[in-house]
Amino acid sequence: MNLFGIVGVFSGGLIEMSSLNFIPLMTSHWKQYLLLLVIGLVYTGIWFVVFRFLIVKFDFKTPGREDTDETKFYSKAEFRAKQAGGQEMDKKTMLAALTTSWT
């Protein structure tokens, strides 16, 4: 970006960039900020094309591109049963287990 005369602090988020660059300098450097937006959009396009090509070419497994068709969504009850080691406990049994372990 230095090649195009764009300098500043661009390492942080939107609040940091606004407080250090955009708000104090917008009146005199608005053309550079438009150029910064164009350069950012071009870089975004380049990153998208390169990563999409690499993912498709080398068949990298990303979320949603797994080989198995057996994706199953578990309910909260099934998850809790699995966490309990396959034993689903009701509230009375859990309360009894907690009170007996404290005495």
C-alpha cells in the first residue's frame, strides 16, 4: 500500500482505524481512503480466488466438505446423555447423588 501512498495504522479493528486515521484526517485525505477501500476489495478478491483454487485443487477438507454423508445433529438430551457416559440421569437421581456425596 506504500506503493500507492497509503500509510497509517491498519493493524487493528474499525475503532482503532477510525480514531487514528479516518476521523482526524478525513477532511484532507479522503481520496486516499477511497483508494484504500479499492485496494482492500482487490486484495479480498485475490485472497478468495487463491484460497478457493487451492481448496478445490488439493481437496482440502474444510467444514461442510467432509467425505461422509452421515452428519447427524444431536439434541441437547442426547449430548447430555453422552457426557454422562451413556447414563441419563433425571433430576431426582442427580440431586440424590449430590446430597449423598456431601454428607
